[in-house]
Amino acid sequence: MLEINNLHVKLEAEDKPILRGVDLRVAAGTVHAIMGPNGSGKSTLSYVLAGRDGYAVTDGTATLDGADLLAMEPEERAAAGLFLAFQYPVEIPGVGNMTFLRTAVNAQRKARGQEEMSAGEFLKVVRDRARTLKIDADMLKRPVNVGFSGGEKKRNEILQMAMLEPKMCILDETDSGLDVDAMKLVSDGVNALRDAGRAFLVITHYQRLLDHIRPDVVHIMADGRIVKTGGPDLALEVEKNGYAGILAEAV
Amino acid sequence: MTVLDGGLQPEMRDGVDRETIETVQAMAGKYKYGWQTDIEMDFAPRGLNEDIVRLISDKNGEPAWMLEWRLAAYRRWARMEEPRWAMLTYPEIDYQDQFYYARPKSMAGKPKSLDEVDPKLLATYAKLGIPLKEQMLLAGVEGADEPRRVAVDAVFDSVSVGTTFKAELAKAGVIFCAISEAVREHPELVRKYLGSVVPQSDNFFATLNSAVFTDGSFVFIPAGVRCPMELSTYFRINAENTGQFERTLIIAEQGSYVSYLEGCTAPKRDTHQLHAAVVEIVILDDAEVKYSTVQNWYPGDENGKGGIYNFVTKRADCRGARSKVMWTQVETGSAITWKYPSCILRGDDSQGEFYSIAIANNAQQADTGTKMVHLGKNTKSRIVSKGISAGRAQNTYRGLVSMHPKAANSRNYTQCDSLLIGQGCGAHTVPYIEVKNNSSRVEHEATTSKVDDDQLFYCRSRGMDEEAAVALVVNGFVKDVLQTLPMEFAMEAQALVAISLEGSVG
């Protein structure tokens, strides 16, 4: 589904390379985790895939089901089925959460040549999905992320994911700032979306999220590259021994 | 004067109506109303002098007192200087190079009913989306039990071309007609109130208007009557080099209520056109008037060529105790906007509210705000202003809050938010506050923020294109004010907000 080859990225403003040859293949129906120390390029990878400004791709390719992601506008990537759950969800004052969701859903449907979802149908679906994430009617009415707690923001990201039904979901440190209960809710939300046609890339510092969202493959990223790939045990090893051993071995 | 930059996010209530973006997309396209109608016109000779004033008066079939009133205004105006204190830059206006009177030839003999109106005129209004014919006025609102009806007065260049629902309004005792007609048919009311809120001597543009106003709307709501429908006037400048000088007079007697809507459009022209209107509202004891404007005059092109110069004096006099006025304005058009709808809170316990969205894009300049003059005891005022600047535009909020010595226990709350899009524009806030008693309270809050890249990226990563993302963010910013508009107007305004900001990003 997602195929990244030799991806090199630097900041547009300066010459400092951040990603230095990332190779990654994520097949449909699988969950991949990326772990790694601070500054290893994990978040940059997620932003570059989603199309954020400020980065320059100097080499390599990234495709989603064969389509060149890097040639698309962010909204085209979204319509093609890519979704990024933000580490820091953005506040939009005055815009109701429900309005935002419906605008997003219909923009994607329109881009794919599908009919827009009717108000009634939308309301039914959103209420249903909000319930499983314990998002109440009030939170749906409030302006997007404004005054939301850390946990509410992350649950809201998962609600957007559930509504947009992307093929390729990237979760950027979705566990940061979550207490144990919120982590459980978010993980349940993600697990409910797992199916054979959908893939996940879970970026995290900690093993504990992976107790809830069980990955098929774990990658360790360091210094702009994936330095080690293994099964779920690799995350446990990191938890126990830290990155030092793995990094030393990789050099 | 304070020029604000950086800072707080304005406080917001909950979300924009769900239809926002659909409507916006449906209406996408540059200035939609830029065509002209090819209709044979009668013009007065170019320029302004006493003879032109006499001619206008004569064409309107006015009584002698009206002519004298105009002439007095003209003589005063001829000695006045154009004010230049606003934060607006424009070349000198040659007042002798304008036409002060233009009307479609077919209107020479006043039509007796809408059926006699030139079909081309009706077609013009149909094209503007204004349903002039009564049966078309049944503007059904989805979900509403009863379709809402709006009575319309349409003013084309200098003259009113037809007012709908007159008979039904008359049954309720409401008078809604062209002001030219009111001068002839209801002289006692016009003489009593004309110039009583905005005197001839008020300011350069109001004095000019007093001399040469050609038409406009007249509304009289008798005591105790709640106007059975919304009243609406659409102004259209069509002829080239023509100024439009409309005059609106609204009188709400004791305990009455009316909601009045005003919409404006003009064709695209390379030359600037002058618009100097006066609106006077008189509100007696316990009466309430809501006045909503969507001003969408042609703003000029991206380089500032053409566009309407909009110099408007609007004022409501809350003469009666417990009287109330609410101004809502959505200002998206005009090359230059100079406009300060004001409230004179004369009656004890009277209330004035001003809600404004002012958008300036490309080379547009807006200097707009309000005046709240508290004269009576326990008077209250509220100002919510949302200014949006994009392109190279300059947008100034200028507002006065004045608490007079006798206005004991009065309150004002002002919230003034500016939103900047891009690097080349400016937002300015100029509040004047005068408090001359010890028991009144004035609060002023101001914020300036930018549409930031993170917000746009967030929206786009969810599938919205850039323009939809800007429209969503901006509509969120102006939400508080949109909520105060009647529903159909709010929809139109939301769409206009998006259209007027097209091309402001990227």
C-alpha cells in the first residue's frame, strides 16, 4: 500500500538533511510501528507524507497504491486515502467540530466523484462513531479543538479518522499527553478500524501504546534512517534496554 | 491610535452552520454582479449646481419645501471641505465630473404596477437573484413551517422601480415606499423626520446627499405594530459615471418592530463611481429596529482600477425610553468604504448594538466602525467588529463610545478583532472613548490574529482545498456577527466572505 524508497528530505529554509534514505513498505491489513529517539525524523516523515510545506524532498519516492504522493497537494493525498493523526491537533476558533467533519467528509467524497453525504446520514454515522470514542454531543458542537483537553484532542483525531475512513493511517505520537484511560479509548478506536484493506503506521516513543495497538512490524528510526526492523519483540527490547544497544549495533 | 499585531485568538462561540462551505462553493466565482444592463437612460447634465438640484426636485415632482430644503443643503455643501481624517488614500474626486441623476427612460411616466416596469429592469433584478415579483418572494426556508416573505423596494441608479407587498403592508398600517413617493404622499411625516437624525449640516457627504438624493426607501411602522414581514431594499448602480445618492428614512413608533435588509451591487467599470447615502432611523418608546446590510458594491480590480467610493452616513436615534436598534453590516465591496453606523441613545434604558464584518482584499480600503453616544440613563451598547484584510488592503476600525454626564449607569462593551491574510495588508484599530460621568462602564477588547499555515494545513490534510480552508477559517472568525443576520442573508454573507477573499492565499 505505502511504499517509500530512499527518501531524502531537508528543511526548505536550511541545508540540514533530516531524512537520509528512508525505505519502508507497508502492506494492506498490517500495522507498522516506528520508534526512535527524539530528533530521529519520525515526525518529519509523517509531515512529508501528508504534504506539509517547509520541507524539500531531495531524493527518493513515496507512493500510495502506486500513485506518487509527493506530486500531490495535501488535499489530494487525503482524497487518495492518506490520513495523519496530528501530534498537536490545531485549533480553529468559531468552526464547529461537526461542521469541520462534514466539510472534510464531503470535500473528499466530491474529490473522488462520490455523492455528498446527506445531513441525516452524516449525523447518524457521526453519532455512532463518536459514542465508541466517548465523545459527547457537546464536544461535537464546540469549535474544533478549542479548549479541548489533551485526551479530547487525540480522541477527536481518531473520530476524524473514523469518519474519513482512510486506507493509510499515520498516527504521530498519538499517545503523547494521554493518561491510561484515554490511551485505552484511543487504542480501542484505532483497533475498531483495523481491517484487511487498511494499514497503519504508528509513530511512538513508548512501548505502552503498542500493548494496546499490537503491531505486525516494528522499525527503529535513528538519524533519518530506519536502522532496524523486527517483530513486536523489538519494541519490548527497546522498552527494556533503550535505544543505545540497537543504535550501536546499527552503526 | 493603536496598531495591533500578534496576540490572542478571539473568543468564539460554537460552530459555523454546516452549509457554509457548500454554499460558498456553489457561489464561487469572481465578482458576480459585474455586468451592466443596456437600458435607455435619462441623464441630467454632468456636474452639480443649483439648477441640477432644481431639476432633481422637479423630476421627482416635489413640493416647494423639499426644493428649499435641498437648496439650503446645496449652498452649505458648496462651502464645505471634504473630510480627510480617515485612513484612506484616493485621488481627489471631481464632483463636477459626475452625473447626479439617471433613470431608465421607461420610468419617465411612473409605472402603476410592477407589470408596467421595463422587463429588462426586472430581468436585471432576477439576474441579481432578487425576486421582485410577489409570487417569487415566497422564499421558502427549508425546515420552516411557513415560507418567509420579504417585501422589496428596488432602487436602480436614481429611482425606485417598484415596491412589493405594498397592499398587504398597508393593511397593517405600515408604509413602505420610495422616499420620492413619500415626499408626495406623506409630506407631514417626511417633513417632521427628514434631517432630524442626520442634519443637513452633519458632514460633507451627508450635506451633499441632502442636496441631490434622488431616491431611497421610506418606512413607517405605526405604534404597536410588529411589521408582518421583513423589509428589504436593493440598490443597484448601473449607469456609468453616475453617483448614487439614496436616502432612507425609517420611523418606528411606540412599541413597534421592524427588521430591514439592504443589499447593494454595481457593474464592473474602470472608473470610480461615487456613492453617498444617508440612512436615518427614528425609534420611539419601546420600539425596536434591526437594520442589516450586505454591501457588495464593485470593489475594483486587483490593481485598484475602478470600484465604488462608498461614503455613507447611517444613524439611529433611540429617542424613546427602552428603544432598541441593532445594526449588522457585512462590508465586502467598494474600493473605498467610509461608514460609521451610529446609535444616539437618547431615551433612558435604550440599547444600541453594532455588529460588523468588514473585508478588504487586493487594493480595497475600509475605514469603518460606529459611534455609540450615550445620553440617557441606563443605556447600553455593544460593538462587535470583525475586520479581515488580505492582499494589499488596509482595514481600519474607527469607533467612538461617548458617555455623557446624564447617562448615569450606562454600559458599553466593545470587541474588535482583526484577521490578517498574507504579508502585504494592514489592520488598524482606532477607538475613541469619552466618559463624563462616574457611574458608567466602558470595556474595550481588541485582538489581531493571522490565518496561520497550521490551520490551513490541518484543513487541507482533511481533504479541503486551499480556498475552502480559508473560507472555513474566516467564517469561523466572523461567526458571532453572521449569527445576528436573518438566515437567508447570513447564507449570502457567508458565500460573499469566501468570494471576496478568492486568490488571497497561495
